[in-house]
Amino acid sequence: MLDWWLRLCQEGRVQNDVRTVLQYVPQFRGRLFVVLIEAGKLPESAVAECLLDLAALEDVGVKLVLVVLGGDVKDFYDWGLECEIKVARTRHPLDSGLLSAETLEILARGQVPVVDGTGHGPFDDVVVAFALKLSATKLIALLEKGILVDGAPIHALRAADAAAVAGGEGVVGVDLLLAAAKACQQGLSRVHVLDGMRQGVLVDELFSNEGVGTMVHADSYRIIRALISEDIPELLGMIGRSVRRSFLVPRNYEEIEARIEDYHVMLIDDNVVGCVALHEYPAENCAEIACLYVKQYHEGRGYGADLVRYAEKTAIERGVPRVFALTNRAADFFRERMGYGEAQAEALPEARRILLEHSGRGSQVFFKQLDV
């Protein structure tokens, strides 16, 4: 299985490295994905590509239900067998009240149900109801055309925001967008709308934090929360590259654990992608924004600014009127992007100034007054 992922990465079909890809394997194992495929509208090469990716998902333990929206269902079933997917055709149609029980029975046997969805759209009520009865983790639609805004997919959109986006200009697939949002409002957690004509779209969407299609979600997809003990090894591994290059102050497990309430992490789809710390100095009535880091694959998306704003908001909630940051490579970021002013080391709390002097790092000092 690892050889397969390595080959995909080498061919450029997966946008992240193998470690990033494999972090999803335990997360997806045992979960149920309902995959809708417009087999009658997609070229055979695209359908074959999709089936190869579905075979890989089956291999890593994902439970699959395949719904064929048009096209020859028997041909699709035969192609599934050629790809060594353990497919089994259902006897009942999509709008049958007996289909859910039959599908669950097939899944219990360790097979992949193939459902004839001819005559139904990807997010018709009967399709959504079927996915809900199965308690699907994701509803994924591989379509002839996807959703675009100004020529690009929306990688993650809250269902509650879909109507506002759909009402704007430059939106392709408005009906699909609104239908996907409605499916989330009816109870589905994640709805993915993918361009089935794009090579490797299924793998690139599911095994990367950002994805390449449009995902509409009912709950929080990107959050910032307090660090917990289980996150500490992930945080240390994440910041290790910057620590080695002297961009961040070295930290060990015990030091972070001792001040765990100072640290916060950003998660995208339940994966840690960034962090920030807020170290308070009560005697001087200020706090330091420290340990600011965003994973390499997520740079340039504004996440660093979001983490700083979160730390500033936390400081305000705690009644801290001033924050400061030390940096030897992000001066422009703090000055121009975040509105910090440069200061001398003498402005720092004494304990922090002594640490800076002993470190020999020569970091620049930036302060900001908050509205408390």
C-alpha cells in the first residue's frame, strides 16, 4: 500500500508528501463514504482513474457505497471487478425503502455496494436521505463539472455561507452549491463536489488538508483551540524545522506541558497545521506572542495572521493591554500586516530581556497596544 502512495506522490498526483497523505489513513479507516459518479457523462478514462482511487480507499479500510448516476451500471460494476474492488450490485433502486437495509447487509459482508441512481441528480432528496440512513461521514460527487467561483473551486465553505456566495458574481454551479449546502443542513457533515474530469481528483481532495474541489461543511472545518497533552508531540515535530534553523526558541515536552495553557493550535479538518503561544507577564501588564508557526504546505494562506489575531483576542479577554513579539525573520509581517511598532529591547519585561540577551539571537522587538 505504501508503494502505491509513493508512486502517486512521485507522479505528482498527490499534492502533499507521503507523511501528509498517510495521516488520513487512521482518520478514514472504518468510515463510510457515499460516492456519486456521473459515469454516463465522464469519459471512460476518468471513470477508470476514479475506480483505481476507490480501490486504494478500500485497501486502507474506507467503507464505500458507490451510486452510479446514469450510464451503464453493469459496465461500471464490471470495471470495478477489473480494479479488484469487492463490488456487489444492489437489487433495489435508489428510491426503494428496502435499499438501506440491503446496502448495510452488503457492507457487513465486507463488500462495496453499487447502487443504480439513474434518473436522480447528485443531491436530490432521495440521495441525501439514503446517505443519512447509512450515517455516511462524507457524500462525494464526481461530476462532469464542479463548482467554481472566479474560475477556482472553493476548498471549504460553511453551509450557512453558501447562499451569500451563490448570490455573487462569477459563480459556476450555483444550483449544485445550494443543493450541497441543503444536504449539510439536512444532517450531512461533509459534502464534496469534484470535477470528475480532473486526473486524480479523488485522491487529491481526500488526502490533502486543503483539497482541490469544493467542500461544503456543516460544522467547523478550520478552528483554533487550546493545546492538549496529546498535541504536544505533534507540535514539537511541527516546529522542529524552525527551531533547528534558529527561527524559533527551542522547547521540549516538559517546558510546553508546564505552560500548556499558553499554547493554541490551528486545525484543518482535524489536522494540526499551525500554532501560537501567549506568555503573560502580569507585573509588566503585557504578554508575548510566541511560537508562531504554520506548516510549510499551508504558508501564504493568511493562517499566521489568523493565529496572531486569535492570540490578541485572548489577551484582550484576559485584560492584557499590550502584546509584543520577537522575530528575526518576520519583521515586515508584524509591522505591515499586523500593525506592530518596532521597539528597543529595553521595553521588554526584564525577565524576557535577560533571556533575549543570553540567547544571542538578535531578534527585533515589536509591540502593539490593544483595545482593552
